[in-house]
Amino acid sequence: MNARLFSMDILACKDCDLLNSLPATDRRGTLICARCGAVLHRHRPDSLNRSLALILAALILFVIANSFPFLSIRSGAFSQETTLLTGVGELWRQQLPGLALLILLTCFLIPLSQMVGLLYILTPLKWRHPAPGARHVFRFIQHTSPWGMMEVFMLGILVALVKLGKLATIVPGPSVFAFGLLIFVVAAAVSALDPPLVWEKLDRRR
Amino acid sequence: MNHKALTARKLGLFSCEDCQLLSRTDRDNNRPCCPRCGAPLHLRKPQSIARTLALITAAALLYIPANVLPITVTATLGDQQNDTILSGVIYFIGDGSWGVALVIFVASIIIPLAKLLILGYLLATVKFRSAWRPRDRTALYRLTEAVGRWSMVDIYVVTILVALVKLGAVATIEAGPAAGYFAAVVVITMFAARNFDPRLIWDVLEEER
């Protein structure tokens, strides 16, 4: 039988294991580990509302970004345009299923599941009622978080733009702006989300 | 270093990797789980040194074909050109696109190499119980973990090129064998960084006394 001993006023630093005590009140600003400087706690005002709004915006942008081509190329009589999914499809066609799957995961499935998952978790919390299975979903989100690489993909678009711009006529498609905006919105959402707060609200032991 | 520093492990406390809750468990419980979020609890990342070492070794071996083999094969009007990561960078420089050349050079050549060297170095310092600047070494680890995923950029560039440049006989690009090897290097080094437990750096300092 596991027993809970400490309130969240004491945290073990994840980088050096030192026990740090957090002030019981007034947690504004960023608190760092006394020994190694790792960030222990960041103040995130109005986290629930802001996260929810930003994630919803991100999801909408994500759908737009994937529905339309982000780049098209024209050279003489030939023209071609591509979305993320057609790129994946092309790799699959070229007998590179592993690579296709990796890109599908990191740029589509994982970001999508994270956004949908967070909406699933955070929306019921607005009504102070944890969603069923929310703990598992949130753990999944935290574990897969380094594998969502949309902003890296965005950089890839920019590099491809430069590389091909010299060879042929490249026209950025409607999705480019959606992708660009998406990056900022996702960054803002990550910044607004307060995981310790979410865990406190999901705590069923109260 | 202050050997009186109070750590969770000294008190027999588990710090949950997912929800940061501190908890204690019965001694005869082989698989303790976090009472709040259900995550498996470990005092330290399991077999951190062994796993990290195995992973960086694998990545180091795969780094060779990733750079030696071509990453793209471009066919233009009957002519075929194989490009490795490095030859792509050189091409950008020759073309005057210094910014892009720098991005690809850093992301695809410097970062993976640096990750392998840094993780190898950190493993060595833990193995040989070094007391050299633990705070800086921890910062080095944080940097390594944060920056690794950006190496994937070249894979995405190849994906886009391959999807776009399908212009019949005028030009077609296909992904070369290096693409798979390079993707493997990035993925494996990401796992390697995740498996390394920076707390080990500080553990050896305490055992010093």
C-alpha cells in the first residue's frame, strides 16, 4: 500500500534529486533547484483557460495546415504540390515504410493526439470534473511530448523552399501560413499549460 | 560538494517521473506505482548507464553509413546525382545559400556528433566518479536533451523534396539509403539522452565521503 507523505510543498529536483521546498504561498516567478539550477516551478497565470483556448486554436490550424498543400513547384509543363500526408505517401511508395511511419508519427499522429488528448483532459476540468482515464491520457502526452516535431518540420519547409527556389518556381501554398502560425500557437500553449496544476486537479485521492 | 545535501533517495522517497509526487513504498513491493498517476516508480532510471552506453554505441555505428551513403538521388534529364549530407551542405555553400548550409551542417552533422560525444563524456564522468563541475555537466545534459530533435530537419527536407520534385524526366528526387540510417541515428540518440539519469552525476559526489 503506497502512502503519500508530502504535500506538493517539497519537490525532488529531477536533475539532481535534491529536495527543494517551495513556498506554500506566493509562487510567482520561476523557482529553480538550489543545487543544480533546474527549473522546479514556473508561474503560469490562468493556465486552464489559456491552455484550452490555445490548444483549440492549434487544432484548427493543424487541420487547415494538413488539408491544403504547403508548397507547389512548377517547371515548364510540370507542376506538383504537396501536403504532409502526400509526402509520407511518396516515401511509402518509394519502399521506405519505416521513414514514412516515422514522419507520420512525429509530424501528424503525435501532435494530433496530444492536442485532442489535452482537450479531452482540460475541458472537463473547467467543470471541475476529471474525465475518465485522464491520468493515462496525460501520462501518454507527457511521454510523447519530445516526439512532436512540427516546428522542426516547419524549418524543413523553409530549407526546402530555399533549396528548390533556385531550381524552379516554388509557390508557397495556403498551408504555409497555417504551419507558421501553428508553431507560435503551440509554443504559447506549451507555455500556458501547467502540468503540476493538472495533476493536482486529476488527483482522485482527495 | 555538500555531502549533507538531502536527496529523495537518502530518505527512501520515490519522485514520480510523470507527476513529481514524492511517495514512499513498502520494501517488499517490487513494482511500486505512483499513488497519484499510476506511473511506475524508480529511484533512478533503470540501468541508465548500460542502456545509454548501448544506445550511443549503436548510434555511433549507424552514423557512418548515414554520412557515407547518399541521402538523396537526383535524376535530371538522364543524369543522376547522388548527394550525401555533406555534399548537400557544400552545394548550398557553392550556391551562395550560407544560411541554409549552416542550418543543415549544424543540425545534421554537428548536433548528432555533439550528442554522442557529450553523452559519452557524461557516462565516463559518472563511471569514473568525477567531481568536476557537476552543475555544468547537468546543464550540458539539459542542452543535449533539448537540442537533439532538431537533427530531424534534414529528414523532413528530404521528405518534402521527394514529394515535390516529381517532374517526370525534367527532375525527380528519391530518398537515398542514408535517410533511413540518419533517421535511426536521431531516434536512437534521443532515446539515449532519455535513458541517461543526470542524478547519477550527483550521486557519485555523495558516495565520495
